[in-house]
Amino acid sequence: MMNIYVGNLSFQTTQEDLQAAFSQFGNVERVNVVTDHDSGQPRGFAFVEMTRTDEAEKAIAGLNGADLHGRTLNVNEARPKSARGADRGGFGGRRNNGGRGRW
């Protein structure tokens, strides 16, 4: 199983659109169009899970740079969750006294 990141999506792109595009290359297990928690609006990217790695690699090669709804897709293997944001640090902001006390 391979998880694929799909970026630069038009806000009109649906799960069905991505299912159809990726199904040309093999079996699609799941499509998740990421939405904003507050508004429910699409955030412009999605994740597609494909059953077979060889088919997923063909989908990446075939769809990266392709046009969908007037947008050029950015398609690549998704990084594991542990790798995303690892360089972002903790809570941000300035802390005095080890995070205790006043700001």
C-alpha cells in the first residue's frame, strides 16, 4: 500500500474526480480531500491510497504535472506523519523560565 500526496488542487476537485484519475493506474483504496476544520472548505490538497506500490508509482509518474480543473497537479509519495512538521519545533513564541510563569 502506498499513500500519495496530491497538491495544488482546485477547490472544486472532488473525491470522485481523484478516484477517476488515479483508477486509470490501478486499484484505489481511499481518497481523502483535506478540508478546513472550521469552514469545511477544501484546503487544496488530498491523499490517495493505492493498493499496489507499482501502480502507485505509475500514477505518480502519470499525474504529476497533469492538468485537473485548470490546475497543474503536484503528485508524489506522501511523507510519513512522523516526518511532516518535525522541523517546526514546539509551541512557538517566547517562553521565560522554561515555559512557567508570565510571558
